[in-house]
Amino acid sequence: MADYPQKSDLQGGESPSRWQTLWQDLTELGFDETFSRWAAHLILAVAVLVLIWLMPNFYTYNFFSFVSAEEDEMTILTPTPLPNPQPMIVPTAGEMGINRQTQLFTSLPSRPRFEVIKYTVKPGDTLFGIAEKFRLKPETILWGNQYTLGDNPHNLRPGQELNILPVDGTYYKWSAGDGLNRVAEFFGVKPEDIINFPGNGLDPNTIGDYAHPNITPGTWLVIPGGRREFVSWSAPEIPRENPSVAQVLGPGACKEVASGAIGVGLFIWPTNRHFLSGFDYSPSTNHFGIDIDGDTGNAVYAVDNGVVVYAGWNNWGYGNVIVINHGNGWQTLYAHLSAINVTCGQSVYQGNVIGAIGSTGNSSGSHLHFEMMYKGTKVNPWDYLPPP
């Protein structure tokens, strides 16, 4: 501890000052060290504040001032200040523009396509995938390739060359005797929609009479926005009284069917697996059933009681097919079977094994194509089968 003057040292001498008296009182109370510590902290804080205040001025220059001594003579090196910044000019509203960033390439807007191009189907391609690739609707792929796909999405095969239309619509081959009004009406468009489409190469000034237009037979025309009914390749309604109406489908058609089991209108799943392995129910692509996953040989069950009205081969790509008329307005179809365990006219009951899953006909792998029809109208099986 430092030696500070005591009261005894001051007696007899001159009177102590006010600060000396205060310091003696603090010392006697034992606060002298505490006061010294706080005073040191205060001095340090003041020094830091001064340093912070000096920092902006410090960085205004490129380097410090240096003082050098040489033979008792001092030379002061003058600091070099940074160039004064130019005053910021704020543009008026009329002078403000768009800030353009430097680009290393030129981006050109995509130009519309008017010609029909060709696409070769690759392994793993699907109708929906091809449509998405070219930003078209799936039905446009079918309508543009009727002779290749036959309106059947299951007919898609690797190596096929498909027409890819430039826009959604249909593709039509002009025939002798066709009239523009009739063709346009058939596809639900106006004659001008066909004439004015650039890809068709038709001249409105030389087209002539719409009833007998100057269009060469055999010319393929894009019908932008056109639509048409799909060619049905699925089973129609097959009544018990006359199942022979299904002869157009193939040799599996039945000739005579007696009355038999009647369904209850509640259904079970036709397979042990309850998820898709291919196409879903999609009327827009002419697919009115669901493709249920399964391995070749897995059991196929009757979803309700009924009578078999078709059992055998289908010429339209379904392979081996069974159709059951349930006698209450309902009809179910089971396709691509590897085995058929029932015969025409046979009564079957819910849960009976009627066949086996396969990959016959136009099929890319083992699955069951399953359809439901009520009073002649095909419905979505998901709406009537139990939740998976």
C-alpha cells in the first residue's frame, strides 16, 4: 500500500486542504484502494472513447505523419489525403432508368413452332411424359398419331416415330370430297382456324369455295383446338340376353348366357395389391380403367356376384379378358390375364378366383387392367372400391 500522509504528520504544520482531509477520511475508512481502482477504470474508459472519436480522422489519410530526425534537424512528412469523393447526384423521377446487369449470353425469347416434328419413343417413355416434354395435352399425342397408337395409350412402344403437333388439337388427313365447313364442325372449330394456321400453308385468297376448297387430297392439316371422340377399343355394355354383341372384340365373346348370380352392389378389390403399376383412370386419354400392380400368376378375384359374358382373347390390345355382368346395372372387366379360370355363362361369386394376372396383349409389364361400368357408362373404380 502506498504511504499517504497521516493526520499526525500534519499537526503543528499548515492546515490540510479540503482534498487532503477527504483523502485521510477515505483512508481511515479503508476506501482508498477501492477509490483508486475505480479511478483507473474511469481513466481507461475515457481513453477508449477518445480513441473511437479519433478513428474516422485516422482513416481519412493513406498513411501517417512521420517525423524523422537527422543531424539535429527535424523533417515533417506531410500526409497525403485521399481524393475527395464526388458529391452524390440523386436523379429525378424522369431521369431514373432500369439498372441493367452485365450478361455473358444473349437470351432470346422462344419462338412459336408451327410445323409438325417427329419424336422417336424411348424406353421408359409414357404418353403423359411425352406430352409434358412438349407442353401438350396427352390426348393431343393420341389424336396426332391415330394410325400408330389407335387411340390406345397401351400401344406406345419404344422405337415408334410419333407426330408432335405444334399446338394442342388434332391432326387430319384431307380426303377428296371433304368440305371445310364439315371438317371444322366435326372437330369443333371454325374453318378460319384451319385456314389461318401458318403451319398448314393455306392461302385464304386462293382457298376457293369452302365446300370444294383447293386443298390437295392427302394433305395433313393441324386442327388447332380441335377435338374428336376416341375410337373405343374397350368392351361395350354386354347384356346377358345378347352377349354376342361383343363379337367385334374378339373370339372371347359368348353366344348364349342363361340367368345367374346377381350382385349386391358392394365391391371388393380384384387383386391382393391395391396400388397402380401403370395408367390411372383418365377419360381424356381414352383410358377408362386402372392398372393395378401384380406379378404374373397372382390371383384375380370377382369383385361381386355375377355371370361371365366374355371370356377369352381380345383383338383390341387387352389380351385375355373376362367380363362379368352383375345383373344389377353393373359390369366389370379384367384384362391382360395370363390365365382364365371361368367359362361363358358361368355364375361367379364375390371373392372367387376367376383368373391370374399377366401381361398379354398390349402390355408393358404384369398388371391387371380393371374397368367398371354402370348402366352403360364407364366410371372411376376408385370411387367404388374400398379404400386401399
